[in-house]
Amino acid sequence: MHRTYFRLIRMRTLIQVRSLLICAAIAMGASQVASQTPAQTSDPSAPESEQVRLKLTDGTYLVVDDAWETPQGIWYRQGGLSHLAPKERVKSIIRGEEPPPKSKPKKQSDDGPLYMAPVAEPEPVEPKSGVFEKPAWIYLKGGAKVEADSASESAAGVWYKRGSMDIFIDRSRVDHIELEDVAKADTGKKERGWSTGSSRLDALIRQNGIRHRVDPYLIFLVMEQESHFNSRVVSPKGAQGLMQLMPGTAARFGVRRSFDPAQNISGGTRYLRELLNRFNNRVDLVLASYNAGEGAVIKFGHKVPPYKETRNYVKQISYRYRRNAVKPKKASSSEGGTTSGAK
């Protein structure tokens, strides 16, 4: 009986001693953390509203109440609790607003709008006494024209030579005569190395480009993309000839025979000139209009329509034209065009 009583007293004493040791250990740990916390020794003049963020190594941020660095790692306080983060996880401690990154100087880019360089009109060469000793075009009333190796104009009419033949045209049928000047216009840049493979087509492109103030190289690129220089090609939609003129567009520009290279190139060049006037010489909008119709460009806010075919068309031609084109000043529109339907 006595032995059991003493045993109970001993167990009670051991439990009390153990409880005291546990409390002492907890108190020592709390005092150690408090001694490492700079909140008790922080500068009282520091503003309370200062924002503190931890910039982590993965690029994210952690907003905290306060943070400080110790040999063990980065301590931070959040919601009244203190936490320890490994140093390898924290890139820096940011107090206040992070300064904006230094802006790098922008490199000049060629991605801006592309404008066609102006094409100078050649000075007219006046024939002597109505004699055209060089190749010439005889324009007839009604829109047709005749190519001549040489021509002689008189009050009665026009004698012209074509190969070994001498042919006469009555004065009542003749509108006017123009020399076939294939000289290169002075556009302020070197002539690009392009050729259709046909000297006649090359001459027609240059003549129409100079006459209608359209860069011959742009005409060449459009023709290559449209028909690959095949004067007899017809698209599934009905576009015909070298410049792929739709019947309505051909009629609009007086083209009666779309498979005739001279008429087709003349009509296509005049159409390009009209589009250049309408869109202030913006090559991308001109090309988009030539492919999808100016109505589509206007519909989408004077931007290239979101059609895959049209965007590829504009991208391919613009890339080649940009590589060789000079960068002219933005030209002002001298005259407006008329809206036509899609091609």
C-alpha cells in the first residue's frame, strides 16, 4: 500500500519536471527568433506603407510585410507569421516600386508602309516634219493602236513601215502618234535586273510604266505573280492575259482583246495607276486591291483584307519589291480613283 503511494508521487514529479523542460525549450526558441527579427531594431523613420516584394528566381514576385537576409536564408514576415526561404529561391528584395527597365534604342525596321517611288515622265521628243524615224505607236480613233518601225505623217494620213511592208492609214482614222521610247526613266535609282525573257514584253512594260508613272519593276512583279508571263492564261474566276484582267476591269480601261499583250499591259498598268492614286502610293494596299478588289480594302478599314490568298499575294510581291526599292517620301494623292468590284 505505502509502496504504491510513493510510486504515484514519483511519477507525478517526473511529469512536472518534463513539462517545465518543454516550456523552457519553447521560450528559448522564441527568444532566438525574436533576436534575429529586425522589426525590433528597424529604423522608426521608415514609412509604414513601403511595399516589400521578393523577386523569385522563376521571375514571379511575392508581396510580404517585411523581409531581411540572414546567414540561414531570407526571412520574411507575412500575415503576422515569419517564414524562412532558401537563398537560392530569392533573387532580390525589392522595397518600394521597382524602377522601369532601361529601354533599348529601337533599331530601324523595314516593316513600315512601303510606298512606290515616283516615276518621272520623259520629256517628249518632237519629230521633225511629221517623220518618226524610230519605232512608234499609231493611236487610232476608237482606242486601237498600231505598232510601226517608222512612220511619216502628212495631211492625207500616215504612211508607216512594218518589216518589209509600207502601209497607209487615212487621216480620219488617226488620233495621234507616239514614239516608242524604251529609254529608262530617271527614277533616282539604278535599273533593277529584271526580264520577262521577251524583249518585246520588257519594252511594253517600260513604255507603259513611263507613260502612266508606274514603276516598271512593280508591273513586272505583278505580271509574274499573276500569269508567269503567259499571255493566254485564264484563271478559274475568268481573269485573262498577262495582267489577269477581269472582263469588267478590261472594259473599264478600254481593253477589247485581253489576250493581246500590248492592250493587256496597258489596261493593267492604268489600273495600277488608279489604285496608286486612291491609296496614296501604298504598295501593300494597291496589291491587296489588285488581288481582292479595292472594295475589300475599304471594307476592312484601308487595311489588307484577312484573306489567306490576298495576304500571301501581298507578302510575296512586297518582299521582292522592298528589297530593291528606295524609300521615297510619302506622296500626296493628286487625283482620286473610282471604286471597282473585286477581281
